[in-house]
Amino acid sequence: MNTAIIAAHGKLGFIKENLKRLEGFEIIIAADEPEDELLELIEKHNLKATISKERRGKWKALNDAVAMANGDILLFLDSDTRIVDLDFPEDFDAIEIRKEVNPSTAMEKLANIDYFNMLLASKLATKFNSCLGLNGAAFAIKKDVLMKLGGFRRKINEDTDLGLRLSLNGYRVNTGGKALTKSPSNLKDWFAQRERWALGGAEVLIENFASIIKKPKLWVPSLFLLFPALIGFLINLLLPNNVILKILYFILPLMLFLPHKLLVLALLAIFEWQLMKNMLAIFISFILWSLVVVYLSKKINYTLNFAYLPLYFFFYSPIWTIVSAASLIKMLLYRLSGREIRLKNWKI
């Protein structure tokens, strides 16, 4: 027997649809602050459930549900995620289920590119028999493995923490199946989600930094997969600085004997040359990155809106990179000061 544990906060989500897809599974609902519609569904289908009128924290709700589970394999789903296909390869300890967004807004279309990047990073990790973290919206794990690891820990991102612990303890993580998940449809909700993701990722990174840094073949390409904006930053960092041109840019205005028009044209030429050189390098990197994304998405049959690639590369990814960097600094400061971080609308 396999067990599906569906985490729900308040709303019913796609639980009805998932019940049809999960015939033969033991179903357990881990619900915090459930609405009447969710309670009625649990009662109607006589589902096993662990229910709290107050928010426990996702890690605690999942652990409570695991204690009730009888299955050898545990499938974890968020209520806003709908299973499309399940594929559990035999040679695995945990499965990162491929996730896609069924987008309608521009923000969702951009976020779907993120989920594609996360899938690539997961596939890359399997090549190194490793894992940088699971995405809790949909994944599966052998119950005995989860028990040996001590279940979920009290973390902002309990899923990222679990995935990394799987890797550090030598367990095998594969990718398989498919699920459709929800993503924030507006910028405000996106920032709230990404701040949580970034702080949770920073928490796990700081705690396990000594182990992660020893695997550069894994984390270096994963960084560029998850944060393509780093490509442009690195190019600007590595481009040789033309010292002579910079000196001329500051000296020319002092050459009062030169005709005014000639002076202006010379300064403009130096400025435009530096600008065009940087823009050309960034543009070429975008073209190369886009070609790779298009090729790999078609190869694994992942649906992306290619028209959003420029917006993603030049705006979305830089914002996400800055949020992540700022969150890492914030988490470091909290750790050094001994304070516990708190998040709005999220229970740790």
C-alpha cells in the first residue's frame, strides 16, 4: 500500500481531483484552519485526517500525518497541486515530481520558467547522485527512509532541508511523474512567496555550507540554472576594463585647447563603445541561454511561453537573484544575533 498525504491550509484546492487520480492509495489530509468545504469532503469520503483549528506549521502538520500512515511509499502533495502522472522508478529512495504551472497571468508564465529551471537542477543533481532540495508541492519518499532521517524538521523550508539531508546521508533521489501546481498570479504574492523560499533556502545553506561547498560540480551549474541573471553579472565582472579609454574619458574634458564639438564627440564615442561592448556581451549570453532553454524544454516536452524569455532573463531573474542575496544576508544577521526569524502569514 502507498499513502498520499495532502497538506491543506484552509481551502479545498484540488483535493477532489486528486482523489480520483489516487485510487488505491491510503489518503491522509493534513489540514490547518480548514474551511467548511474541506471538512465536508473529509467526512463525505471518510478520509483519515489530522486537523488543527490553528496553524501548526507545515513541518508539524506533515509529521502528524506521517504518524498515521501505513504505506511503504509516502506521496506528499499540497492541496493546490494536481497530480497528472505518477511514475515511481524502483531504484530510488525519494522522487522529485516534475511540476509545471498552468499559467494565465504574466507572473505565472514567468514562474513556470522557474519550475523548469528547478526541474533541470534536480535532473542534474541525479547525475551526481545528489540532491539540493525537494519541492514540497509534490514529491514521494520511502517511509522507512523518512523515519531514519527523523521526519521533517522545524524549518522554514522543511522540503529543502529534507532533500539535502537525503543527499548528505547517501540516499538516492530521482525525478519522475508530473503535477500541475499553482503559482502566485501577482507581484505582491510572488514577493511574499519568494521571500519565504529565499530565507528558507538561506537557512539550509548556512547550516550545511561546509558540506555543500565540497561539491562545486553540482552547485555551480545549479546556481546558473536557478539564477540566470548571474550570467550577466559574471560577464560584467570578467570583461577586461580598458584602462586607457577610462583615463581618456576623464582627461579629455581638461584639454581645453580641443574644439568643443570634437571633445563632445570623443567623449560620446568612448561612452558608446563601453556601453555597446557590455550590451553585446549580455545580448549574446541571453541568446545562448535562450537556445539552451528552448532545446531542453522541447527535449523533455516541457511547455514554456518563449515570448517571456527576455522578460525573465533581464528583469525577473535579476529581481529573484537580488531577493535571494538579500535574504541570505538577512538570515546571516539573524543567526549571528541569535534572533529567531518570523514571517508574515507563515508558521514555522
